[in-house]
Amino acid sequence: MKSGCFWYTPPMNEERGFLLTSHSRDVRGRCEFRYYGTGPAGPFLIKVSPGEPLFFVSRDGPVGLTPDCRRVPLDLVSFDGTPVDGLYFDTLDRYYRTRRELRDGGSVLYESDVRPEERYLMERQIKGAVVIRGTGARRRGVTEYQNPRITGGDHRPSLRILSLDIETGRDGTVYSAAFHGTGPGEEVKRVLMRGQSGPADPEWLSFVSDEKALLQGVVDFVTAADPDIIIGWHVIGFDLAFLERRAGALDVSLRLGRGGGLLRLKEQRNGSWAASLEGRIVIDGPGALRGGFHRFDDFKLETVARELLGRGKDIRPEDDKVAEIERRFREDKAALGFYNLEDAVLVTQIFEKTALLDQLVTRSLITGLPLDRVHMSVAAFDFFMLPRFHRKALVAPDTADVVLQGHAAGGWVFTSEPGLYRHVAVLDFKSLYPTIMRTFFIDPYSRLMADTDPVETPAGIRFSRSCHILPDYLEELMARRARARKEGDPHLAQAVKILMNSFYGVMGTPGCRFYHPDLPSAITGTGQWVLKTCTARLRDWGYTVLYGDTDSLFVALKQEEQTDPLIAGRDLAARVDGFLEDTLQREYGVVSRMELEFEIYYPQFFLPSMRYSREGARKRYAGLRQDGAIDFKGLETVRSDWTDLAKEFQQELFRRFFAGEELREWIRRFIEELKAGKFNDKLVYRKRLSREAGHYVKTTPPHVKAARLLDPEGTRNLKEIAYIMGQEGPVPVELFDGSVDYNHYIEKQIRPVADGVLFALGEDFDSLREGRQLDLF
């Protein structure tokens, strides 16, 4: 429309939202990028067309490319200075075919393994949240935008969640499917069950005629509920995988995505499964908990629910679950429906209790990765670093072309003579590796530019003082974390901490395109220098340094400092901090970004010996706090592969030891009670299976033997096993008959723990037995 000499442009709408999924496809001969998300107005779809997939090749590289590839000389070079051209494609099909042909022909490609739709977001620094400016059209409940202007934002979504759980039969079919929907709007509970309805069936229970109708009912219910997130317990590897197999057998299309997109499952390198659905994210409970650093004895739904919610599944662990499911399906379908629904509800409540989705959203806003990939630290590093390298006129190699060139040394760990010590202050470097990277300007770009304004680390590796990327970002992240902690935002503080701590590991793995051995070596080498230098100065000042581990020093306070150990600890940390700052400025010409703080005071501190030795153990100690609590590091009480028997024995043993109470008679009574069966409920070992039980060939450890007894046909795909050592060997809990090998528990669980303390009293398990001070056997 024209008005006078001015063109009139209708005002565009502006919507803020959060991205859920990104995909690309060929539509009518052109590539299209598709981004589903959700905002205050509900779900939306951004279509970018034409999208141009691209990667880079050396300027003197492949020739004779097809006409549908646009080759553009660029002012970019590779890490070794080779000029590169960009190859731009109209279609994904040609992009992937050309990439394959060039690789097969031996050509060196750059960044050809970056997903095109993700590159589009990277280059615009759109991390999770987005601001959309354009005119949208509402179609089938989704607002569609065609080529809008999009920029990064800060929107936190209100997500619609659907918890999914299925029950299956011995015949390999699906009996029922349960749904629990939460989020904006009303709570939804529904169970779809094969069979006939009865007069007293609950309102949440619906019946279908056969399995095919049940599968179609799942598709219809998910479509109607329209969740942003689907959650469950092993929901990808079991529930969705099972539904996919049965749908294939019965000719049902599992169109569970927005817009009718098909479910796609892919097995990962580590044996886990990933699910791809346009417009929806699928999140598995155990994986999300592990990624959020939650710890449980095992990750069975029953175990986690009991610990977090105080209640468990409707069928008790000691019951024969399979037989009971079969009975309920035959005789009491409402009871089976309740069991099915309760599992879905438990998963919802675990997610709510742990605020898992809030954590994942925060990490997505920090990294730019979708909710189900925020744990992928290499991908997060790519998202941040690639656009910045491009702005420095550099392109990165394909990950497949990165070659391992040796391993970096680890952190420095040292210990003293084993035994009991008193009045110990723990001094800890806050975020040691990130602050080393800031102090010495360590990052992939500064390594490449090391000849410009160089600074040398204590490890003898040079970086550029003025040409760098990561140190400034780390400074920004550390300030952001400090604000989050001050403002009471634990999710943001944790997300920033996880991201910062990942950088060292990422740069040290050949799975990262920015890997070079100088990067991790410079960091760990400097870390070792820091600990050794500070330890030497403390000893020069007359302190006994008992133990050190990577970023911490355990120092025995002097006698005159023991009357007010908290003030003494803070003063000592400040004194060492000042010494380190002066040393770094004098010897290396850098401003220290490291900060040593007084972390904790232990009135009593115990260093155990190594097994079968009198040398001090590393990464193992117990410290008595002022409030009477005991901190355990590396000991059995904090290890998931030891029984509750050993953990509780060790906790009480140290309580008595630190309190100066009698041990000999107590140990004797404990073992008598063990042999009398008092602790039979604490004898269970819980172990994860790294692969299927039948795939263990060279050795057959006890947990594998137990798994084979529980699943002799290898059809249950067991990920974890709980077992007890019986008289005939390891027996799964489900098959245990009450015959315990108590001698095994005495020798393998009690003896190692007891010997860890008894040596400090001049005794051990054997000497007590031989001297008849303990009548154990």
C-alpha cells in the first residue's frame, strides 16, 4: 500500500516462545528448516524456506561438482591456514549425497557434520528462547510462521506434560496404556485397556476391542492432549520401542508428533535410546535424574519413588509382578488399570519433586540445546564456539578428522600416613579449572594465536593474552552464577556450574572438533603447579598439609589456632590466596583469577590405609564435622555397589570411633546378629549391566550370573540387577530362597570396612580372631 511518498508496512506481531524441536526437510524441491515451540499463545511452528545447508571445503579441493551446488570463495581459513570455500545446497538430498561422495573420494571437509537447522540457530545465537516477529496463521491448534524475523529471547515456558506408561503381557502384546497429563489446564488421567467395560469401572478407564485399536487410541489420545513433553520411566527404550514394534506388526502408524509426525527411535552409541518427534520432546526419568546428578541405590521406579515420595508401586517388589499383571488382566482389569495409572502418576510426581524440567529448561537457555540433549557437553561447546570462530575468519574440522594425540595428566593427589588427625581445615579453590583458563587465557582460539602477545603457563604451553574467546565467556558465566546464588535461583546456578566444568573435559576429548592435547595439558599441568606451590609454601610456614586432591588442601591447624578454627581457616585461605596472586604476577605476568576459600573445619579427620597395605589411600577419607555429622569420601557408605549392611556398619563404626567408644565388643555383637539373620534385609547388591547379560564372555561377574538366572532367555533387556549372595552363589532378589552365605558378607563387606579403622588401634580383623578377642567364626 502506498501513501504519498512513503510505503506503508503493516505492523508485525511479536511473540515470545521457547523452542522444542528443530528439523529440516525438502519441500517442493527446496530445503525447509522447521522449528516447533511453545509460548503464551500455545504451540507454534516457524518455517524457514529456502534454507541453505552448507559445509566447507579447501579452495584447491574437489572439482567437477554438480550444478545444484553453489560454491562460494570465502574469507575463511582452516586451523592450519588453508583457505576454504563454502558449498551451498538447495536441497538436503543433494547436500547429503555430495557430502557422502566427497568423503568417499578422500576430500577433507569442514563442519559437514553440523546439522543445518542447528547451524541456523547457532549463527543467530538463539538459545532455547526466541522472539518471533511476523504474521502467523493458526492451523490445527498450531500458529505457523513463514520466514518470520527471529532473535534470541529469555522466555521460560509453561509446559504441557504427559506421563506415559504401558503394561504388556507374556504373549508380547500391549494390555493397556496409561496417561497422566499436567501443566496449563486441568489434570488428565486416562487408561486405555483391552477388553470389555463393567458397571463399576472408574471414569478414567476406557476399553477398546483389540490391540490394534489400543495402539490407535494411544495416537489419538496424544494428538488430543497435545503435550509439549512426554515423560516416563524407560519410556524410550521400553514403552515407545514396544509400541513401535507392535504398531509395525499391526500396520498402525505411530504419528505421535505435532502435525502428524512419525515417531522415530535411534539407539545411541552407549546403548541408550533417543526418540525424535516433531514438536514434542520425550524425556526419560532415569536418564534425566542421572544427568541432573541425582544419586540413588538404583534407578528402578520403586526405589526412586520410595526415597523421594515415600511410597512405591501398586504391586510390591517382593511379589511376582509378571504373574500379578497376568492375573489382573484376566480377572480384575480395573486393578491393572490402577497399577498402570499409578506408575504414570509416580513419574509425574518424581519430575515435580526434583524440578527436573525446570533444570532442563534452564540448561537449554544456557546452552542452546533442546531439553533432551542438554547433557551433551560437546554439542553445547559447538553451539557456543563455532559462530565465534567464524567471526574470527576460521572454520573447524569435522569431528571424524580429529586424531587423539595423547592424554593429559590428571589432578595432583597426595596423602599422608593413614590414621586419625585433629583440627583440620579444608581449603578449596573455587572452580579451579575455569579460573586457570581465565588466568592464562586458555582456549582453542588463543592456542592458535599463541604467537600474538604470548603468555606461558607453568606447564610450558603458550597462549595469546589478547586473542581469546572462552576466558571472557567464563567471566560472564561466573558472574551469572554468583547472581543466581544471591537471588536464590539454584537451577541457574547449577546449570552454569555444569557448563563451566564441562569445558575442560570437552577440550580434552577427540570427540570434540576443537580438541588439542595442549589444552587439557595446560589446564591440569597448571593445576598441579598451583597445588604443589601452595603446599610447599604452607609447609614453609610450619603447617602440616595432610592431603591434597586436584583443587583442595587439608591442613592441620597450629595449636594456637585451634581455639577459633573458623577465623583461622579463613585467614589462612586469604594468606595463601595473596601468596599465589603475588607469585603469578611476578613469575608469569598474569592477574590471578583463582580464589582459595576456607570450606570446612573438621575437629577430627581420618585417612584410611590402602587395601592390604599400610600406605595412605587416595580419594578416601572421613571427617567429623562440628555438628557431629560425618563426611565420607570414596568410602563404602557413599558407593552404590556396596550393600546397605556395609554402609550402615561403616557409619556406626566411625561414629563410635570418633566418639572414642568401645569397638571390639560392638563388632562381635554385630557379626553375631548378622549370622542370626537380623540384617537379611540389608544384604542386597545392586549393579548396572553395561550390556546384555549374554554378551559377557571373558568373565562372568556375580551380577551377570544373577541376571542370567532371572532372565535365562535374555528377553527382558535388564539394565540393573539386585541380588543376594546365597549358599550356591549370587541369586536375584526375585528368586532368593532365604539361604544366605554369611561368611561371604563377613569377609567381603565387614572385614574391609573394619580393617580400615582397626589398624589405627593397632589391631586388625585377623589379629583379633587369632587372639580370641573376637569369637567370630
